[in-house]
Amino acid sequence: MYMFLFLVVALAVVVAAVTLAVVGGGESAPLPEAAPERYDDPLPPDRPVGRADVDALRFPLAVRGYRMADVDEALGRLGAEIAERDSRIADLEAALAGPRAHGVPMDKPTEGEQR
């Protein structure tokens, strides 16, 4: 009976020592806390996003796939730029349709224009 009690106490001491060695210790711990891997936005801030930018876009892995916030941020940025381009295309098509609707050919200069 004393031998069993001694083994249980010894096992508890070993488990406590291993737990303190792994968890405790602060900066000098054997397993210091890793800095979270953050998404560095590779999308260019100074110009529109191009096809090569989207092809090169990679997200860091998280425990269960990708960080939803990083993916949402990138998709939001891409969606905004696509909406801006669609608006610009619609404006240009409307401006191009205006002269054509009035019968003005686009390849000939109008009065007062010089080539």
C-alpha cells in the first residue's frame, strides 16, 4: 500500500514539474509564446490591383485553414476595385454612346478640333 501511494505522489511531482517547465517561466520558458502570424497585404496601395497581384496573393495558414479577417479584407478590397472599374467602364461607355447617338463619327474631328 505504501508503495502505491509513493508511486502516485512521484507521478504527481513529475507531471507538475513537466507542466511548469513547459507552461511557466515567462520569456525564458522552453516554449516561448510565438508571435501571431499576420497577413502582410501584398496588394499595391498606390495603383489598381492587376491580374498578377491576384495570382500572387497568398494567405498565411491558421489552425483551421485561413484567417477569415485576412480573407475578408482582401476580398473587400478586390470587390471595391472591381466596382470602381465597372463604374468607370459604364461612364466611358455612356460617354462613347453619346456622340454615336447624335451621328457624330468618332474618327473625324468635329468643328474647332485639330488633329
